[in-house]
Amino acid sequence: MATQIQLRRDTAADWTSNNPTLAAGEFGWESDSNRFKIGDGSAAWTSLSYADTLKTLGDILVNGSTISAPSNGDLTLTTSGTGNINLGEFIVNGTTLSSSDSSSININEGLIVDGALNVSGTATLSGATNLSSTLAVPSGLTTLSTLSVTSTTSLVGTTTIDNLTFNDNTIGSSSNADINLTPGGTGNVVAGGLTFNGTTMSAADSSSININDGLIVDGTLNVSGAATLSGLAYPTSDGTVGQVLQTDGSGTLSFASISIGDLSIVGSSILSPSSADLTLNSSNGNVVIEGIKVAGTTLSTEDSTPGIEIAGNLIPSQNGVFQLGSSTRRWQTLFVAAETIDLGGATIKSDGSGQIEIAASGATFPTGSKVGDQSLVLGGKTNKTGQRPVQIVQIFVSDGSTNKSDAQFLAGTADLELEFNGTVEDVPVFTEANQSFDLSDGTTLLANAGGATLFQF
């Protein structure tokens, strides 16, 4: 009959609870942990050490389920040929770590990568990830939580972080979405050499900002400092009304009145220098000013206007020096209002009627002309009276069939005209043959001596 040897056994909890003292060399086995102790005959169970810690394989120490290498020594697991090292569901083959069922590898604690982390497939980071070195992602990277990178990150291919995509040196957003870069607190957003703070853009080194292409500003462009465009420096303050920009020839612009030669143009005024003439010359043409054509010393209208109107007095600059017209160029007709011709202080006026004609044979005055308040005496109409002044009296004759008033007679034409002497003359009552007469006192009475006028007709 075969001999059966059984070791003293119990569960780990019962061994600890009962805490027996094993005899020297007696085995005590924990049936649930597959560990054992060997008694020394004096120490209780809890004071004994497990006997399985004493197992060694070469330099490897096996303590329960723990395999340890010597102090500061490596623990090296090497397969023969192309085999793998299986650690639970992990498969280690060379420098490659994979899962035995080709599923994902879950790392439930923190992961520290001292070198470069290269992900050849899709990388999903569901928790906070701190990268203190290089993160290289050749295809896609998806984060479900916070990604914190404190050093260089290399993203190869397209990487999506929330609604942003990273591909090479391009950052994109989802369709029609904005890309917002928001600094913390009072910080700025720095892009290359540009600094953005709110709506303000400035150079990071406080130098000028260069825009090498066209710039379109849909709103108002306000420049608070000096502006230089295409090498031209513009003024920093406004000029006065009517001024324009002028250059000094060295690229500096300033506001000034329009200047052509020595002339200045301010608003609608053309000004010459102080005490200088303003001369307008044309080349074989005319100078036209508001419809008035100037050709040398001749003024005329540019269109069919009958004349030039003067809205003011036409006064010569000196008294009694200049002429109106000349002996060879005379005005055709002079139209003036009443009491407006003054000849050396004497005036000629008209009531708008009558006519005075002057010819070589004499002057003809209108009927009713007077000298002072006396009528102008006329010559007679007969041969005898043609050389004598007479007074013509109109005689009206009625046929007896018509009754007329004085006004009707005066307004009508006389039937007859009678001539009377126009003057009362003191003429001799004797002959006009220039005879000599001796008076009784011996004096001579000349033929032309005056005498009493009896009467005259």
C-alpha cells in the first residue's frame, strides 16, 4: 500500500486567527494563498516568516507572486527565437508593447515618458495629459479632456482637438466657425512679431508694422501718429479751409495754399504777392472771365449778349484826364437818364420828349424852346420877315356849325397863322437911308439915332 504524506493546512485567515506554534521542521500551508511556513518549535505562526521567500533562480528572488532582481540589477525577460513575453494581456516583443486581443491598452495611472512619444495610429487622451517633452502624432490625435504640453509637441498629419484641426503648419476650425485665441488676464496674443491686445495690434519690438500687400479698410482708418505712405510723410494735423497738400521734394507733405509761380490760390481767390500785378496772358487767344472776353485792351462778350453790364459807378482814376471814346472811335448812341450829363458843372436834362439837332447850318430846337422863362423867338416865314424875329399867332376860324371849347381849340391845328414882331425894338422913325438931318439947334441927327417907337406889328 502506497504511503500518503499530507501537510498541515488551513486558510491564511485561520492560521492567523489560531496562531499555533509549529514543531521544529513542521510545515504549515495556506491553502488559499498557496504559501507556507516551517515551524521552529518555539515561534507562533504570526511570528514565522514564509518559507517560500527563500526560493532563488540564479540572481532572481521569488517571493510569493513577486519576482525581484538583485539590488540595482535589471530584471531581464528574454524569449527564445521570435516568441513574445506575455504579461497578463500585455505582449512585449522587442520594443513593441501590444495587447493580446488587439484591443486598446489601458493605463489607469499616470504615465511618464522621458523621451519622445510617437503615436502611429489614433491617440485618445481621456484625462488630463501633461507632456514635458516631445509629443509626435503622425496621424490623428483626439483628446477627451485637457491636454497640457510644457515642451515641444510634434503633430504629424491631421490632429483634431475639440473643433480645431492641426495639419503640418495649418490650424483649422470646423465649418464657418471662428478661431479664438484668448490670453489669460492682461496677457497678449503674440503672432510672429505682432502683438494683439483687444482691438489693438502692435509690433512686439515696438517697431513699425509692415503690410506688404494691399490693405482694404471697410470702416474709418484713423491714424493717431505720423503716417508715411509710399515714402510720403503726411501731416499730423489739419490745414485751413481751401488749403491743399504740397511736398517739399524730400517726401514730406504739408498743408499750404495753392501756389503757381508767385500766385497763391485760397478757396475761390487767386492772389499775387504783395504789391505785385496779377497778369493773365493767353497764347494767341483770349482771356475769358465769366463770359467777358479780354483780347489785349479790348473787352467784349463771349456769347451773343448785346453788351457788358456794369453794376456800379464808372469813375476815372484822375479828374479831367481821360476820354470817353476818341475822334476816330466814337460811341454810336449815348443813353442816359434825366439830369445825368454834367459838363464842367453845367447840367443838361430832359423830360424824355423833344429833340435837339445840331448840324453845320445851325442847331434846331423843339417847338416851345425857351431861354429862361421866355419863349425862344422864331424867324418869319415870308421873304420880308425871314430875317427878323417874329411871334407866330395861331388863328382858329369856325364855320358856325361847330361849337368848340378853348381846350378843343388849343388841342387842334389852327386854320391861320399871323406873324407879329417877336421883339420890341427901338428904331428910328425916320428913314433908314443914312441921311443926315440938322436940328434947329444946329446939331446933327444921325440916321441910326434912336428914337421913340410908335408901334410895331
